[in-house]
Amino acid sequence: MSDKRIGVAAMGGDASAVLARIQELERLGMPAAWLTTGGAGLDALTLFAAAAVRTERILLGTCITPTWPRHPIVAAQQVQVVGKLAPGRFRLGVGPSHKAGMERTFGVNFQAPLTNLREYVHIVKTLLQQGAVDFDGRHYHAHARIPEPISGVPVMASALRRGSFLACGAEADGAISWVCPGTYLRDVALPAMRQGAQQSGRPVPPLIAHAPVCVHDNASEVRAAAKEQLANYPANPFYTQMLVDAGFPEVAKTKAWNDAMLEAVVLSGKEEQVTRRLKQLFDLGASEIIVSVVTAGANPAASWQRTVRLLAEAAKGV
């Protein structure tokens, strides 16, 4: 397999359901499984510790683990477990998430999120990869040692607007986007990552594009499902501004998806159409694609299976 790969976000249901889904993805030959931690939901790092001993080949990654609720040394404690149980298979993705959710759920003082992110990535990377960290910053103080470095665990970060892609280029082992149009990744994200990497004197890290995908024959059912399952994003201030920057100024007023935005963001259609859209996203600069499956029509389980079968087949060709 080349460095390009396709993975699937495996969230949904209780812990047993998530673990079964990850095992099924491995059985189907999917290269990677991803989990997001949100609110008071299931913790991805804990789930991956369990998945590590139930799988053999599939890569495991968080997309993302929020920074504010968990000190970076605590994250590094957990990563040491998963990294040892699944050597060479685990990738940590972290991000500041969003102001409303973090303040409402955890009562944190959400400020300077890019500074928070850069400090967090620096601490976790340094402790894991060098075995020790001594850092005093605006958000975090970290002074710790571990018995030995944990090799082979990239520390990646979420990115949505130019500043976060710039920060990822400078500091992280990869940038993970979400619902960004492919042309936005090409025209905004990648140039910012190149600039950040150049400023830090390092190679440009990979861009991992997290995208909604739906293999389905009926376009109107896809649009209806996407509008429902992705409803909150256009009204979230960070996503609103990203979509404005991507060429959809109307979203600043409507705070809702329209057909043009969905066409730019959701990779949908019959098998051959979705295969072509995945290739286009790679051609626009993505090193890897994370798929969140949008289920459409009267049978969500069948919709999921159809999309995942196509993804497993497409993954063999990248």
C-alpha cells in the first residue's frame, strides 16, 4: 500500500458496538479506524486500548481528543498504554474543539485556542518522543519523565482555518480537517501548512481530510440525510467562517447547508461517483482520508454497509 490510505470513523453505540465495528473494519481490509471523543461520550483512548488487543493490523487514530478537559501529561499516560499494546498502529489527534461546548460542558476558560493547541502538541510530542519534557507556557506547565520514549506515535492536530493549518505545519505530525471542501484544502490549508513547516525548518506533515461520504442512488435522500446528520456545523462560528472562506458567503446569514455547499463537502453518489470523488480529494492534496459515513434512505444499516463495502474496495486501489 502507498502512503495514501482511507479510514473510517467507527463511532456509534456503546463500547461493545464500537469495538465490534473496529473488528469488522479490519476484517473488511480497511487500513484505519478512527474515533472522536465528544462531550461526556465514550473516551476514544480507552476504547482503543481495548481495540488494540482485539485487532492485529488496522491502524487506530483519534480525530480528535479535545485538549481542554485532559492535561497533556495525562494524554501521554494513556498513549503509552495504547502505543505499547498496538506498536506502530496508533496515532493521536488532538484539538481545542469549540468554545460553546468546552465552556458549557467543562467550565473551562476557552481562550487563545491556537496557543493552547501548540503548547499541547509540543508537550505530548516532546514527552513521548524524547522521554522527558520541561515546559512552562501560557496554558500549561509540564515537567515529567517516562521510562523510555514511545516511538511510532504521531501527534496530529485538528485544523479548520488558516491559522490552525499554519500551526500544524509548524508543530504537529499531521493536520486533520473536517467538512472542508477539497478546493479549500488545496488553496488555503496546504499553502498554510507549507508556510508553517518552512518557518520551523521541517518537512510538511501530512494533510488528513475527514469527509462525509454516502454511497446512495437518490441524491435528494443524501441531501436530506446530510442536512440532518451534519446540521450543527454551518451554525458553529468556526465552521461558518471556514465555509465563508471557502467561497460560500451566504452561510454567514443562513447558518445552514445549501445544495452547493453539500456538493462541495459530501462525497456522494453511486459507487463509481464516490470512487472518483475520493480520488479527486487525494489529487487536491490529501495524504489520507477519514470517512464519516452518512446513512441515507429507509435502511440505515444497509446504507452503512454499502458505503463501507465501497470504501474497502477503494482502499485497495490507493
